[in-house]
Amino acid sequence: GGARDREMIIVQSMDGKLQIFEQSANAFTRQMADCLIPGPVAYVPKVDAFVTVNHACQAECYRYQVLASSQADIGAKEAESKSGNGLRSIRSAMVEWSMHVGEPCRQILEGHFSSSPATSDSNNRSSNNLHNDTRRSGSVQSELLVLCDKSLFLLKGETGGVIQQRRLERADASCMCIVPASVGGRESGGSSGNFLLAGQDATVQVYSGFNLVWAAKVPTVPVQMAVTSFGNQKGLIVCMDDSGGLSINYMGTRPPMNSVMKQVRDLDYDQVETEHRALLQVIRDSQNENKVEQTDKLHIRPQYPKSIENESPAGVSLPTAALVPLFNNLVNNGNNNNEGPYVKILVRLYLSYSGEKPATQVSLTIDTPGAFHIVPKNIILSKVAGVKNTPLMVKVFFYATKNNLPSVLDAVVTASYVSHNGEPRVTSIPLNLPMFVACKPKAPVKAAHCKVILDTEFAAQPLTEVFGDFLFAYQQSGMDVAEVLGNNAAQALGFQLFAPVDANISTGGSPLASSLNLPSGPAIVSILVSKNAGRYRIQGDSYPAMLLVLEELERRLQARIISQGGTNSVATGDSAVSLVKCADALPLEQYFAVINAHFQARVRINELTAQLNDVAHQYRMVEKRLLVRYKDRNPTPLGGLDALMKETYDRLITISDSVQEQQNLLRKCYTELEGFCKFLTAMAALKYGMTYGDRALLKSYLCPDLKEGSEQGWEETVNASITYLLKTSLAKNTKESASLSGTTLELPSSIETLKKHILLLFDRLEKGGKLTVTPTSPTAAGGGSSSHGPSSAAPSKSSSRSSRQEK
């Protein structure tokens, strides 16, 4: 407005209101009536005007005097009575110039950025001859730098004409700033200015005369930048990221303008050949399989307890009257199954470093199965002393949760550290948790709905000796094991898992649960031993609950038979076969019922999600209409919109609660399904005499590692995996192998195809099919050749393991 020596501030609100403050007083206020999203604002001193970009991607210039003298808001509706164009007429009267940039604008800067005055003059003459008459000779025109998402515009401040335009190819723009002349923004004797532009890929680009001359990476993506001086150091870049973090960066020296290599010499080809051979030898040595391993390594040695631990975690006095209910709720995940105290064990990890100097920045991460809770989950150590010092001991507490059936007792400890040479390294070891952390002794149940019989060719083993460590752990904790189990514990032994059995899921939601009167309390699994032969019957009310006892019994029997010299087999590793057999039929009917329960839960979630989307859309529409009514100067009656909004909100909350319930049900169904798949894999391996390698491969096909919230579900993933298996290792002939093609992983309309493929899979395994085909072994079940070609339908983990075993 022509005022000098006074501070004036313009403030733009989120609703498009412009407030001009002169010193501390509010000079005037103007409202942009059609503003949906406020855009950046820049002041052009030469024309005494403001430039902004509205939601329609239109750059508009408003003179200060026009805004101050006008009594109407920008785009006010009063103009409709004077002109048929209404809102457009008063805007045209106020706008000095406008230009459509075509993209959302992020920032506007005012200055002089073109390459030279001559270039600017020629551009001005070619773009707008009307303003050439008013320009004074030798004056520098005002220019605007408009930063959009994908483009960079250089506009004239007086007319809005385009001087230059540049397309940003690397990434979406974030912000920009001018390099002041005091820190090298303008070359001596010249008039071209420099500016910095930051992108979403955390790259800062330096432009001089609208030309890119330099680029560098910064730690984070800046949302605001400035170039300033600190002390005697010029050209420091101050960046702020979206989390409020400030960083000061220095770009270093200027890029050399002349060539560094000024002296040209002839190449010594003999020396080049010698260096090439030396480099090839280094590459061969690094790829040698028999290379010497590092001697300085971090060693982790676990020490397992022999009884249930009564010691509390470090720094936490548990149990206490106040903390026991809270921790029980954490371990139980809200379930009311509080029969007895929670079970915890203490595993000690001894860490030692074989180097002379200590390893630093040691971080331990423990990955546990879903049936266990761990304290602490992550451990940070500043250093681990070298070989001449005592190993460092770390205590880790494992707690048995009461909401998930334990399917495995394996955990993984991963340690990342920095060696004394400054090299980052990672090491990991498996943890085999004892059985007494997942169940406790219980009197055996004579009658059960699920039964499996295991056979051996050796004499029956007393169960009190087979599970001696398990019974000893609870005997040490104060339990009278002999009274709980009775006098016949050597032939009949019971195990009570801490997690309950959901009979509705186990039967797929069918009336079978009510007709059989299946319990929904803690799962009880019993082992009964034959008196005349080495036969063991495992029985319970749920097959997934029997998985842990089945695998433990097989492992313990295998170890006792081998230790007693009952076998002369020399096969070890993946080629070995279990000495325990099973002749029972696979429980595929119950397996399909669990699959159906999981599938129906997924379908129901999709239906509820679609309903939730429709109701949320309706809620937003009602909300917008109410906002329009409230902002109107002469509001009309609501017409029941408030009641409709309340009803829509209540329905929105109801559907959201239903989605949450279905997600919890889906989580339980997946846990049950995963346990059933592992049980079926173990039973099929014992029934068909599969090697341990084939068993692990079959488990990888039936039990994919799916994360919660993944778009790919269990049904389509397993169906694609089995389809790949039936067309490769288990293919009948070459014609089936040739028909291998990719599939799209999406939720199927039914599970009939999956059930058919599962039946076909076990049928071919029963006929002698092998998952890993070696050159000396017979081919698949049908006698045809197998093909392990790549396929999008096959899991990469399984196929790579299969290829490695073939080699």
C-alpha cells in the first residue's frame, strides 16, 4: 500500500480468509468465498500485490489497493443480483491476472531467476508487448517461481506470463528456498539467482538460472528449507522434516568447472592385465565355498530350566496383588480362563565374543510363537567383552498365553552387533522351549472324539520315563504328580493345555458340536499305551490340540529307540525316516470343516467391510449437507438431517463392532487351521513314510507364513501352492507339467476346488509320490517325469528349497 518503515502481515486461514495486520492492528479482512483448500501466498513488492493458487490450480494476483478499497469478499454471492455470472463477475473485477498451472501448488517464491536480463527482455517482448512500454530501461523485472507436484514454473510478476517451465522427473516436489546473495546466491557482476528444490526422495537439487547444476541427499524429506550462515561458515542448509526434526547440512565444495585430468598418458596394457588378474583372483576367493570363517564371532548359548520358574522378571515385582490381574489379562488376552496362575519359565542366554576387543551396539531380538509371551522382547547391550572375560548372562522370561493353542515350541534369538573392526554382523540361534511351559499333567480321559494310533516295532516304553523331565518339572514346583495321575501313569498319561478348544471352530460352525457335546474349556490330551505291543493311542477333543503331544511323543520315542540301539539305520538329516508309523486314516472331513469356518469368516468380513464403506459414504454426505446449511446466512430447515446423521452414526459404530468381532474370530480360525495343517502334515509323514525333508516341504506348502492384514489369504495361497506341486513333483505325466501357468491370488467363490486339490495331493502321496525327486529315485506317483520350472503359483521359499535338495 505504499507504506514504509512499518511491519505488515498477511494471514490466510484454513477457510480461505485473508487478514491484513498493520503493526498490531487488523487493517481489513477479506473472505475467499469459494475456497476449498487454501494455497500458498507470496507478496510481489514491485506491483504491490499478492499471488496465490486456488483449489482449481489457478494462479491469481490481487493488488493490495484493490483488496483494501473493495467492500465485498472475494467471490461473494451478493454479486449475483448485479450480474448473471454471479461469483465470477466480482472475482474478475479484483483479479489483476490469472494463469492456469494445471497441478496443485506447493510453494511460491518471488525474486529474479532467469538466466540474464537480455533473455528476460526477449521473453517479455515475445509474450506480452503491452507491458514493455511501462518498463524502465535497465530495471530488473519481478519473477515468480511456482513449485507444483510435477512441474516448476517461472512466471512474470507483473503479467503472469510464462517465462520458463521445467518438468520434475525424479520424484514429487516437497519444498524449495532461495539462496541469498550474502551466501553466494548471485554471481559477482551477474544477475542470475540460485535456488534449492527438495523432493520426496530426500534429494536436494541446486538450480542456477533455472538449470540443474548439483544434487545431494539429505537424511530426511524436508518440508521447509532455508540457506543461511553460522559463524564464518556460509551456505549451510537448514532443513525441517514432517516430524519437527531440524538438521543443518553442508553440501561441500563447488563442482569443478574444468576437467580434472589435464595430462594424458599412454596406457600400460601389461599393468592393466596384471591388475585385472589380481581383481579376478579376489573375486574367486570371495566366492569360494571353503573360505575361512571369521574367528571373531558373537556366541549365544542358551540354558533351559528344569522346572517352572518362581523368580520375577528383572525390575518387576511379580506376582503382587495389584499386578497379577493386569498381567493375567495381558497373557490371557481378555479371556476369563484363569484356572490357576500363569506359567512362566526363565531361559538364560550366555553371550561371549571371541574377538580380542569387545563387540559394541549389541541388540537381541527374540521371535516367539503366538502361544507365548516374552519379557523382554528386545534387549540392547552397549558391549560384550572379549574372549578373556566371563560370558554375559541375559535373563528372558517366557509366559504361556491362554488364548492360542501351542503348535510349536521353537523360538529364534537374533543378535545384531558391530565387531571390533567396525563391521556390522548378525547371528541367530534357535531355542527349543521345554514342554512344561505349554501344558501340565492331568488325569487321562478314557473317551475322546479324536484318536490317532502310533505304532513302533519295538517294546512299549513307560510314559513316566518318556516324559520324565516334564513330570519332574511340576514335581519340583510343588504339584503332587502321583496323586494327579494315579497309579497307572506308566500306561496312561494326560496333558492339559493352557489354551481352550473352540468346539464351534473345530466343527466348522456345524451342528456337530452340539450333537457331540464337545467341551469348549481347556484342551486335555491323553496317551494310552498298549500292554502287549509298542502301540500308543493319542486322543483328545481337537486335532490341533493333539499336535504338540504327537510331535513330542514321536521325538522322544525316536530318541529312546536310537539310544537303546534299536535301529541300525545310517540315514541322517533330511533323508532320514521316522521309526514311528501311523496307519489311521487322515481326518480330512474335520479338516475341511475348519477350512470352511475360516473361509466363511473371511467372506463375512468382506461383506461387513462393504457395508461399512457404504454407511461411511452416507455419513460423509449427510455431514457435508449439514455443513452447507450451517454456513448459509439464511439457513433452511434441516428436514431431519440431524436425525439421519445420528442414525447413520449409530449404524456405523454397530458395523465397526461387528467387523472387530469377525476379525477376532478370523484370528482364532487361522490359529486353529494352522495347527490342523501341521497335525495333518505330521500324520501324513508317519502314514506314508515320508522323509524329514519331504515333511518340511509339505509343511511349507500347507502352512504358508501369512502375516495378519495381508491381502493374500490362506485359501488362494495354499490352492496355488498345491496346484504347482501337482504339476511338478507329483505330476502324472509330462502333459500335466507342460500345462503349468501362473494364477491370480484372490478370494475364491468357494472352497470346492481347494478340497479337490487337497484330496488329489494326499492320494498321490499314498501311491508313493515324492516331493523331492532325485536322479536315482523313481519319479512321481504316476510314473511321469517331474519338472521344477518357475511358476508364479509356487511359493518361492518352497521351490528354492526343492531345487536345492535336487542338486
